[in-house]
Amino acid sequence: KAGVTQTPRYLIKTRGQQVTLSCSPISGHRSVSWYQQTPGQGLQFLFEYFSETQRNKGNFPGRFSGRQFSNSRSEMNVSTLELGDSALYLCASSIGDREDTEAFFGQGTRLTVV
Amino acid sequence: GENVEQHPSTLSVQEGDSAVIKCTYSDSASNYFPWYKQELGKGPQLIIDIRSNVGEKKDQRIAVTLNKTAKHFSLHITETQPEDSAVYFCAASKWNTDKLIFGTGTRLQVFP
């Protein structure tokens, strides 16, 4: 069974640009969550999608947005990039059943803003 | 607010010794507590988890204990091996969400 796939693995962008990251969940998983990982702030929750609907949102500015498609694949977008957005962005998928919340992570996308 | 504290931040042990990592959560509504292992250049890997209706769970060399009254949960690794060296994260979530609140991580080094 294939794991969670994130693309691309690495990205370098310039301040002010925008970026789109992609996540393909484990087959059969309907919930996708996104996290930002930095040395200073650790792992912070961005948002969670289930059946194409945002189910939960973390404390990030509106520049961070996401969506989920009918096949459960998800994308997140960051507009007007700032240097502080440099981080490892992780996607996690789970079945989405409230009784089974095991979340499995992808390898992440390393974003560097210069 | 929601918060998970994790200690220690670094832990060095000799191969074969035991390692214990402790976490405390603030939200009494939390009912699911997973532990993740993250190796360099990889995403976090789920290694064990526990739900609030269970006090202890074991899987070979790793075990997790939960004290709901004190809002503490701990990871125990016995007979440590060099390949156990990694950063370990505890996390907590509530029944009605997949949102995980993570601890700050523990860097475990196992020396041969």
C-alpha cells in the first residue's frame, strides 16, 4: 500500500511569490491535514480537510489556504511569501472516521524563501 | 489554550539501556495520544498510540502509559538500539478532530 506522497520535495521561491504544494493521501483515506515544521516553532497545525470541506483551521494568516479534491488529494497554497514561511510542510492522512484517528505523514516539502 | 509540554529535549543513553520521554497536556478533552519518530530528512512516523480509555499499551520494546488525572503520558523504550536514535514527538487530539497538538520533541541518541 503506497504511503502519503508529497510533491515537490524541495522548493526555492522568492519573497512575494506564491507556491502550491500537493499531497496524495493513502488510498481509502478521506482526511488530510497540513502542518508546518520549523526549528523555532516545532510542528504547527495549519488545516484539516475531509470530503472536500475544511473541518478545522489553525492560527495562520489568510495567506495560507488549502483545498481538497473529490479523490481526497489536497493542495495548500501560500501567497505573498515571506522569509519566515521557510519550513518543512507536512501532510498527514487518516481514514477520517472519528473512531480511528491514526494519522500517517508524508516526507514533506522543504520550502525555502529567499 | 491547547498545549503539550515534552521533556527532556535531549536524551543520551547507552545501547541496551531504557529511555523515557514524558509529556503533559493541558486540554482535559484530549482523548488520543500518538507518538511519532522522525529521522533526518523524513516525515514523522507513527510508532505507538493510546486512547483515553486505556492506561497502558505495549508493542515489543516500546510502551506508552497514560495518567488522565494528572494529564501525563509517557513513552518507554527498553533495550535501546542505535537505530532508535531520532527525534520523538508526543501529540494529543480530541475526539471530534484530527488536529494534533505536538510537543516540542526529544532528540534521543543511543550510543553503541
